[in-house]
Amino acid sequence: MSVINQHNLAIFRQSLQRVSASTEFFDCFYNSFITQSDEIGEFFKNRDMKQLKKKLRETLFMLAETAEGRPGLTLYIEMLGRVHLRLKVKRKHFVMWEEALLEAVKRYDKEFDDKVLAAWLEVIDNVIETMFRALDETKQMAS
Ligand code: HEM
């Protein structure tokens, strides 16, 4: 993980606390993401959604509580990259994922504005890049 702007991290943390006060936020996010196309729906067939919602929640809080790019966090995000590679999730799916998540934030954060949007974008873009960087390195090692 590269170091995230401290101001944005604070805004992200506060917004995350507001939206995750109820489990509805995660229900809403996965419902709209999964039902947006059959292609996306396929990924989530026969999954333990309760567990997945819990893991996503924990991951977001882990990001919010990390002041600087902690090595442990980077390793965890890189591992998540490999999990998603095995699931055959492509970059375009991450774009859809991020859009659906931000829609849910917009809906559940009563203080949503451009600053909140910019903070979430910085954090999530950073996560996605870290996930993909790990995959590029894996490919290089294989060749
Ligand atoms: C930055 C974006 C994403 C984050 C932070 C994220 C987060 C997570 C986490 C924390 C898990 C649980 C891993 C574990 O079992 O330890 C997971 C699993 C999973 N994710 Fe993602 N995810 C992202 C993007 C996506 C996308 C784009 C898709 C599909 C289109 C997807 C589909 C799945 C599926 C199918 C599982 C497996 C559930 C299972 O093993 O039962 N994820 N994700």
C-alpha cells in the first residue's frame, strides 16, 4: 500500500463509521452489485454472503485504522489480489465493484459530498492497485 493522504484517511474513517452503523450498507452494496449482471452474479453463486460481508467490513476498517502503509496490511491486500486472481476476477469487474460501493456510500452517508467521494476513491484505488501489483510480480516470477 502506498501512503494515503492523512486528511483523506480521516474523512474515509468517519464516513465508514457512519455507513457501517447498520448492516444495511453491506446488504445494499452486494445486492446491487450482484444483481447488476449475470456475469457478476456468477461469481457469488453458492457463497457464504454473511461471511463475505463480515470480511469486507473488517478489511475496510483495517484500511481506515492504518495510519501509514503498514507491512502487514500490504501483505494482506496482496494476498487478496491472489484470491481474486484464482476467482478469475478481472480489472473491469473491479471498476464495477468500486462504482457499486460508492453508490452505496452515497446512499448511506448522510454527509456525503465531493470530499467524502475523493477520500473513498483514494483508499479504494490504492487497494485495487496494490492487489494488481502483487499479480504482476507473480507473473514476472513465473517467467
Ligand atoms: C477492491 C475490491 C475488493 C475487495 C476489497 C474485496 C474484498 C474481499 C474479501 C475481504 C474477501 C474474503 C477473502 C477471504 O475469504 O479471506 C473477498 C472474497 C471474494 N470476492 Fe472480493 N473484493 C473486491 C473485489 C471483488 C470483485 C470485483 C469481485 C467479483 C466481481 C469479487 C468477488 C469475490 C468473491 C466471489 C469472493 C469469494 C467468496 C468466497 O470465498 O466464498 N471481489 N473479497
